[in-house]
Amino acid sequence: MQHHVLPRFTREATLAELAKLAVRDGWQGGRQGTGYARLALEERSLPALAKLLLAQSLLEVGEPPEGYWDCYLLRYAPGAFVPPHVDPPLVEGLVHVRMNLLVAAADEGGVLRLAGVEVPLAPGDAVVFRPDRDEHEVTRVSSGERLVWSVGCNLPAGRHAAGRREHGRGRRGCRCR
């Protein structure tokens, strides 16, 4: 398992802006069917700080081409969880890279685990990982609400940011719109 934690990836003002997005309509049940909900976000409908965060997030996951990335808010109310699983690749021959940024922590539960190991995150911290390779889960929320900014993409193997770190190559500038 290889993942990369990014402490204090964003500021309080950006977290407050993301929390305001949570009142939008359009929430749908998560793919796992275990009580969490997701809200698809489009770049053109984001406020200024969230647009900047999206550009930074896309750079961090590996600069995907247009149409090969997604952006969601994930909400875990009490009782919600995600069981341990690995997601299949979304596109044959590409790898799935995802950055999850903790916007708000649950009072109890709602902890991310990668390969069974807790990944401690405070609001504003992010983690980049490969959901198509790394077993991941979120423990059941007992109280409070967990809110997560999640940006994922599909890239050729070795081109993603974690691959560049593993091979010592530097990052290029962001080509986000």
C-alpha cells in the first residue's frame, strides 16, 4: 500500500466554502449503499476558493485530461460507513488515483483506513491513494457528520502524481480549465 498524506492541504476559508456547498440539492446515495451520500460538483458551478482547490487537487492526483476526472462532496451521517473494498479500474489500461480531503470530521467514527491501517486526518488534511489497488474503508459514523472533498481521475500507469514521486520525476504545471 502506498499513499501520500498532505497535511494542511487547504485553509479554513476554503473549508468553510466547501461546507456551504453541502446545502446544495442533488445528493445521491453512494455506490456502496451503506448510508453515505455524494454530491457531484462541476467546475463551472464552484465558488472561487473551491475552483482553486479543484485545480490544486487535479495537479496533486496527476493532471488528468478533461473528461477523465470527477469531483464530489461525500457526506457520512450517523450510521454511514464504507466496508473494506478495492474499486476496479474505471477504464481498462488506466489507473484510478483519488485525493480525499477531510472537510469536517465526525464526532465519533468515520475514520479512513487503508489496508486496515487508520489514516489520521484533521480537517484540511488530504490523502492521495489508488482505490483500484489499495483496500480502503470508512468506519461507521457513530455521531456527528463526516464531510469529504473527493477528486479522482484515470491516468496511464506511471503518469499519476504518486507514480512520479515513486520514480523521482517532478510535477509539471497544471493544465486545468
